[in-house]
Amino acid sequence: MSFDHRHFLDTVSESPGVYRMLDDQGETLYVGKARRLKARLASYFRGALNAKTQALVARIGDIQVTVTNSETEALLLEQTLIKELRPPYNILLRDDKSYPFVFVTDRHPFPALEYKRARARRDDGRYLGPYPSSGAVRESLSLMQKIFRIRNCEDSVFAHRTRPCLQYQIQRCSAPCVGYISEADYRRDLEHAVQCLEGKSEQVTRELTRDMEAASRELNFEEAARLRDQIQHLRQLQQRQFVDTAGGDADVFALASRPGALCISVLTVRQGRLLGARHHAPTNGLDLGPEALLGDFVSQFYLGQAREIPQEVITSHRVPDAELIARALGERAGRRVRLTDQVRGHRAQWRELARTNAEQQLASQLAGQAQLSHRFEALREALNLEAVPRRLECYDISHSQGEATVASCVVFDQGGPRKSDYRRFNIEGVAAGDDYAAMRQALTRRFKRLAEGEGERPDILIVDGGKGQLNMAREVFAELGVAGVMLLGVAKGTTRKAGLERLFVETVDRSLDLDGASPALHLIQHIRDESHRFAIAGHRARRDKTRRTSTLQEIPGVGPRRRRELLRFFGGLQGVKQASREELARVPGISATLAEAIHRALHG
């Protein structure tokens, strides 16, 4: 018996609340919240639903609603029910039972820096974090022990030592167990390590610099050298971090998606210091857009689990109901919480870094062997081939109004991207902006080399550009006598939206339209996008090489003294070139404006 939605909607309240969609056996399919229950539920029984939502509606046997006093209350109840019931059409996250911290006990005269997991901070010492992963904690501990020689042994081992252990021999511990360092000096080193973990490494560096100069004046050169080494290690540590001297606690969420794959990266920033990232691949049961999906994810990330809520939550997309989610987070945290996608300065850098992490993780996810094998098999079926293709090559052209034209060739096999076989062709002697002539030159050069025995023959050659580029490839193959390679042209749809591409197989008269959910189309989109990225990167590098003539001597405002400070601070010109704007601005005598000018001169 099908669900009578008309009769049901006649009785539904207009109030805010939570609804549960059940199947014929009474199992929960989906849990949702609504500002107005009747309007939200009615939307499921109108037209223009995507395929996954239609599949959900077709399975509904009953809908149960719970009216709440406010939308915030509905949001909190929704996340509680999702955690309890784990419906198949909702985003589901693993519930972490505890979180990794760096711990410093207050019950020992020579405390160690320890790795500790806990659900929340306790009153038995100092907890630094929480960190996004155990690996991030151990990396931080290793750095602090290397720089400040803080012990890492168990208290029982410490109490029974009669001579220093190997950690002292390799200069990773100051041997407090046998009295090689006083309690006051050890506490000073420990406090420096804690300050660095709290994002105050610049303050520690200034203090160590004063101590080093004082030791030099007193002719205590051994101590001065030790302090100098600590300062150098701290400089290296600072160059790896985005530091906000005013501090700041934030979690940064970035979503990256491609057909058939999804990744959300969460960066953890505490006291202005980036602690690390975690990556999630949630299910998208209703095929939501990135904004709605990210909003649901953020809600469940905090409200569906007992997580620490920072002062600020930054997202890569503008999420719906941002004010509502922020209010709910504020109620849970007992203070105001800001949720925004509009950020500037160092927060914009955090958001961009989160996006980079999400894209990188997604690329790794797409390269998974099982998924690739499935996609190659789907491509064989779609093209009606006798055997699964072993090698795909895809070509694309990139330029800026005809300047510095570069053609890319990327290669995929059944192990994923085969980057050792990637090639770029600097295009010369063609009219500016003539993509067809550029493609002709790249293919001619590639397959002439193949005829001379250089490289492997592809099973399928893909060109991005549709009919025109496909015809150009056919002409090159005819001129060079290339046989045994299938040609595939990829034309963007009328709206240029992913999933609407039209494929041309061998000739422009034979077209193939694959479903947007087809694994074969996902494989073609993946190699096409990778070819596009590789071409753009090559074009930019070629363009910038011709434009970049600036050196430190030619930058206005950078005289001999400032050049000397820059080179001393970063250890040479290569270090200056690798520095970010924020790192340049930390050099004595370099303002934020001048740092921007130096970075622009060196990087274009």
C-alpha cells in the first residue's frame, strides 16, 4: 500500500520541527528538520526532484513528525536522532570517542610532554589541543623534544635512572633524571615548548635571541651556540605555519567534489597555529548541492557528536541556515560562535589551504585501485571494446590570449595517473589563439616520436574540444599513418556543466551520451580535468618565466640594509623566494606593504 501523502499533508503542523521518513518495515530512511514542517514535507511530493530523492520518496511507508519550540531546538533534535538511528539517506560520521591532546602534568617536578587521548580537558594538568589526529600530536612532540630537549620517558623509568639514556646522547633530552639540568632551567625550557605549541613561537624566539646575545657577551660560547641552534629550528618551524599574532581558534571546512566522489577537509587552528587536517568522505544520499551538504556536515560534526566547538567556524561555501547553525553551536558551547564563509587575510589563507587539502585528498581518493578498475571496465562496456583499455592519453591546450601556448599530454593506466609519462609541448610558430593548429603541432610531435620508437602507443586518445579537435586528430593520424588507436572527442554540454558532456567516437557522426552517474564518464572527466590542470600549470610557468626579471636589487624600497636583513633571516635568496607574504613581513624593517611588493616582484 503506497503512502497517502495528500491525507498526511492535510494534518501536518506549520510549526518548526523534525520529521522521520520510515519504510514499510518501520525502519528510518531519513531524518530532517524544517522551519515549517508542512511546507518542507510538501516539497518532497512535487516534481523536479533529483533521482536519489525520488528513490527515497518511493520507499516511504510513513512519516513521523516532532514539533519543537524553535528551529534551533529542531536542529539539535535532528542531530541527536541521526546519531541514534543512523539513517541511510543522511550524512553519517564516525563518532570519535576521544580526542588527542598534548598533556603536561602539574604533579611532577620535571614534567614530560605527553600524548594523551581524552573526551575533554580535566583538572590534572595542562591540555594543549585537541589536535585533528594522533599523527599531528606526535609530530609536534617530536619537534619540541628536538628543539627544547624535553623528556619523553615514563615516570617509572625516570625515577629509576642512574645514568643518562640514549635520548640524551642524541641530544633529544637534557637528562633531568640524573640532575644534568636544574628544575628552574628545565621549567623554562618546558614553558618555551608550551608557548610554541600555543602559537607563540615568535615571542620565544625573541627571548632566546636576548639570551644568546647575553651568553655571547659573557663569553659563554657553548651556551650561545646551543641557543643559536634552537632559534634556527624555530625559524624553520615558523616558516611551516600560518601564524596569526593575535591568536584565534577556528575549524575550517572545505568541500571538494567531482562526479562520483566527494571529500570534506577540516583544518584545526588553535591559538593562531595550524595543528593539522582530517579528511572525510561522507555519503551524499540525496545528491545535495555543495552548500546544503556542507551545512548538514557542519551541523552533524558538532551537534551529533561531543566535539569541542571553537570560537569560529569557516566554510568554503556559504551554507544555508548559517545563522541558525551558529546559534545552535553557541547554545552548545555556552558562548557566541561565528560561522562564516566571508574571511580575509590569514583566515582566507586557512580557507584556501583547506580547499587545497580537500582537492588533494579527493585526487588520492579517485586514484583508488578498486574504483579505477570499475571505471575502466565501464569504459570498455560503453565503447563496446573487446578488452579493457590499458593506456589512455588526453590532450589539452592552454594560453592567455595566444601568449605562451602550451599543450599537455596526460596518461592514465589501470593504476591511475601515470605521471612519469606526462608531457608538455611548448607551441611555436602558430597564430595566436589558434587551438587547432596548436593541437596539430602537439599530436604531430608526439606520434612522430612514437613512430621512431619513443614511448608507448595508447589504446584511446582523448582530445578536449569536441568536433573540431577530433577532426584535427584524424587528419594527423591520416598523415602519419597511425593505426590501432581509438579517437575520442569530449565536447562540453550547452551549459558547460559536468555530466552533460557529449562524446564523439572516431568520427563526428558517431556521438555517445553517457549518464551523469556513469563510471565511464567519471573516468573521462577525471583525465580531461587532469589534462586541463596540467596544461594550465605549464602555461603559467612558461608565461611567468618570460615575465619574471625582478631581483632583490631591482625592487623599489629594498636597499642594501633590507637586502641584508632578508638574506640573513631566510638564509639566502632561495629562502626569500620560498617565503610567503606573512613570513616576509616578519623580517625587521619590512612592512606588510613592502612584503607584498617583494612577493609580487619575485612571483609575478
